[in-house]
Amino acid sequence: MRPKPAISAHRRDEAGLTGLTAAVESGAEYVEIDIRRTGDGRLVVHHDAEVGGLALKRLTYERVQDLSPRPVPLVSDAMRIIAGRAQGHLDLKERGCEHETVELAMDAFGPDGFVVTTREVVSLVQIKKSFPRARTALSVGRNLWERGVARDFAPLRLIRRAGADMVAVNHRLARVGVLRQCARAGIPAMVWTVNAEPVMRRFLRDPRVAVLVTDRPGTALELRDKPN
């Protein structure tokens, strides 16, 4: 019997600390956190580049906390909440966070207890150079108006250039041949972010999917583990 896809619980910024705790308690094998750096150098869990209409990278951590409607966790604190209960899914939203993030992850999870995802090839190259044992995945699935979107439809060259162990592919892109390309090349796939139940069912049955990323981990786990 083939292994069932692991579930990665993703929660957007609006969920705050409560959402992070709920993700850990869901029973998902991974918990995803989005990582950025503040203007005073703190690594924080935050999806968007702005908070309160201002660029997060230009604000102190104290100011970020003032502007945010909910507490913004430090990455180190978030890892402590996750460690021992799930593996870390660390999504780097910008460059410049690579080395510190992986150092923290090595201490919190051990070398086999996390995966780093990012769309930045250079970031993954840097990580593999400094931390050869760290698992990494190249994220593909830009919006149609973004620069470089055409390359996402044929990502194998970039995945190999990055030295990535896996690919993290948008669910829409996965359905137009990218998942097939990666499976033929022997590259395990994480599929994100899948919230509609019919789409969940499709990918949970797909042997090419190693990890399903979702904002609804409880539903995904119920569907995955439901007796046939």
C-alpha cells in the first residue's frame, strides 16, 4: 500500500497565535509558518510584506506588534510551539532569512524534522551550501501577471539548479502537467494551498503527492484517513 500524503497545516496572518496553536493541535504532520524579517532584524511569522499599510521590513518588531490586530510571533517562539508535535514547514517569503532560519530549525527540529520552501532559487542554493542535510523545496506557481510565471510551467531546470529535494507546486499548476513532469523526474511534490474538498479528495488519492498543504487540516485529515 502506498503511503498517504502528509498534511501541512497552513494558517494566514489573520489567525495569529491562536491559529498557530490550532494548526499544531490539528494532528497534521507539518505546520507551515511564513517567514519575514523586520526592520530591526527580527525573524517573524508573517505572510504579507506589509502590516497596517506599511512595509514590514522598515518597521521595528515593536512597531509591527502595535500595528497588527493580533500578536505576530517570533519565528523562534513559533518553532518552540511546533517542535515535538509536528514537523516544520518553513516558507521563506523573502531573501536574507535563510541562514538564521535554518540554524533555528536545526536546533528546534533536528536535520530531518523540517522542510524549507521558497520561490527563490538563490536562497535554496545558499541553504544547501551551508546545510547539506536540510530538506528544501522550490515553490512554483506565480500569479499570471508576475515576472517569471512562464518558467513555472516547466520548472525542472530550476529545481535542479536550486538543488531542491522537492517541489512545492500550486494546486492549479499541478493540474496542468507540472505534477506529471516532476513525478517522471522522481521529484516528490508538495501541493498548495488546497481548501476545497473535491480538490482535496483528488490530490489525497494521487500517488504523486507527498504533502498536501491546506488551511483546513482537520478536513484534510478526516478525508485522508476515512476508511474506504
